[in-house]
Amino acid sequence: MTSRRTFLHASALTTLSTTIARCQEPPSNRVRVGVMGLSRGMAHIKAFLQVPGVEIAYVCDVDTRRLESAAKHVEGKQKLKPQAVTDFRKILEDDSVDVLSIATPNFWHAPATILACQAGKHVYVEKPGSHNPHEATKMVAVAKETKKLVQMGNQYRSVPSIIRGMTNLREGAIGKVTYARCWYDNARGSIGKGVEGPVPEWLDYDQWQGPVPARPYKDNLVHYDWHWHWHWGNGELGNNGVHALDLARWGLEVDSPLKVGYVGGRYHFDDDQETPDTGDAVFDFGNCGASWHGSSCHPRRHENHPFIAFYGEGGTMAFGRGGYETFDLKGKVTETVESDFGDVYHFKNFIDAIREGSPLNAPIADAQRSTMLCHLGNIAYRQNDTLERSKAQSWKDVIGQETPLWKRAYREGWDTLG
């Protein structure tokens, strides 16, 4: 078991070596990045700046307040002053930019990825990566056609302690694994009932809506509570469930389920939220299964849930935020590995793939298999029915590729997503 002191010492050495390497990186090896969306995008900026030879060439947001703040932050960390733009397409027009890094609302993920790949850029895109199953399929196809690297932000895939745990799991640490349980607990408050009104002067609301059919501005959408409206978001399952379900797929070594259900509701508040605040999504893969329990408005601290637990014939392996513990069938701890969680690992893996051709840890084709679990769970919830397919069927055939839950309508001019 690694001591806290040893872990912190190792982290300090890693930071120092990264800083030294950054200073030594030759200009010919530099990767220029534009970051789109400057809330979560600030974490992208901070991580990229810790990877040797990465330069933030652009910052982009529809909120001018964020633009100014981000530009100042970057200017103080590198020689180049980044260009600040509200329309990401200006980044795509610059041939000197290698990467578009996307940290926008979900409904922008696939459209921006597709346009970036078509413009010759590599892409780092936040989870879930797509708003609906059609987008998931489309963005994977475009990445393949253009031969551009697209990494999704399921960053647990690059954390060393997680990789170690998954390796041990798949090598038989707890025997044959038959089930994975995932949890998400939080204490979100009410989003209230939004009031239509004038758009704030700092917000380009038309650009914020982008490819989706326009709706009037309400004061409880921007910048976060769009998550809980089906028109823009994917609820908690697509917001946070995707991380744990991605680990479930990884550990169980499965791709697509045969049966999916989701039971829950909006129980805590009477407000504008359309997506459930409490519920259980269940997935049957034939020879194993997985579940995700979300409790967005009650933290349930006394239950002390792990992030995900795998159950095998010889015991249990439970993962927290990076670290994990292994238990025998009597509940005795047999191994403890401390967390070394951090975003930088995942961004460095992405840059290494661009420079050196090393494998991505979360290529979009595989990552969207995990996102599809969230899409299917949400479809089951919205249809109030269990989804089921045979091994010979595709989910597109079962649900219908032209139905609104499979493929959304887009605003005029965005037919690239058709």
C-alpha cells in the first residue's frame, strides 16, 4: 500500500519533470490548441499547459466574461497571447491549429467534433460526446473517414491506479466477474421555474443554441441547468453516469447490452427539470450485467457508496475516485491502492497519440459505446418501457433510426448532421 507521503513525493517529482520537459520541447514539435467552452474548458487549459510543447492558440466562449478571464489566465502561463473568439468556426479556419478541445454543453459535442474533423483538426471532446444515438454514430463515422484522432473526456481511462485495478480485475483478481454496480450521489437544489426575458448583454444566445432548434431565452438555462432539459441535455445519466458505466464496460469486457431498463422520476422539487433526479438504470449483457443508481438531490452520505463495484466469484473490487480496494467473499480487504486521479494523464495520452502515434486510451468509437448505454437508458425512461433486442438486431433497428429519440431535428444550415 502506497503511503500518502510517498504518493505526494512522487506527484511532486512528476510535476517537476514535466516542467523541465516542457521547457526543452522543440518548437517543431509544438501542438496548437483551441479550447471551446470555458467553464470545464478551464480544466482543459490547465491540463494542456502541463503537457510539454502544447500551446493554447485560441479560447472560445459565448460568454464574453469568461473569454476575458480565460485569455488573461493563459497569457500569464505561456508566451503567446491566445486569440479570444465567440464563434469556434474561426478556430477551424486557422490552418496552424492542430486541435479543437470541446467543453461545451452536450448538444454541441458532436456537431463541433464533426466540423473540426472535416476541417482537419484532431479533437478532444468532453463526455458524453453526443446528445443522441444518431450523433454518436455520425461522429464516429466522420472521425474514421477523416482519419482524425478523437479522444473523449472519460479521463478515468488514463489514471494509472485505475489501469492497474482494471488489469488485475481482467486477469482474475476476483475470479469470473458477473456484475457491476455504479452509484452517483449528490445534493443538487431546485432549478426553479425559468422566466423568459431579454438575453444578457454578455451572452451570445444564438451561438449558444447553435445547431439545435431555437427556443426563447429563460433565466435558468445558462450556464448549467440546461442539463435537465431533454432538448439540450441528457440528465444525470449522461452527465455523470457515463463515467461509471464506461468503467463497467471496461471491467466486464462488454460492448452493447441485450436489455435495458430505467425506472425513476423527478421526486424532490416541483420545477422545470424534465430529467429524473433519482433512478436506476439496468443493463443485461447476456452473460453479465450492470446497474447505475443516481441520487442527485440526496447525498446519502451514510451509505458511503463507492464509485463502482465489481462482483466476482472470488470477491469484490470497489473503485473510488482513482483508488480501489479488493475484498474476499467474507468482506476482508486483500488489497488497497491509493488514488492518483488527475486530468493531465488523459490529455497527455491524447497529445502523445498525435505526436507519436501511440494508442488513445478513449478513442471516440469505443467511448461512444459507453455513451450509448446512457442514451438507451434515457430512451427506456422516456418510453416508460424496457428495451430489448436479439443478438442479430441493432438498437437502431429496434428503436427506429428516424424517431425523435434516436435522431433529433436541427436548425437550418446544420444539415451536415443529417
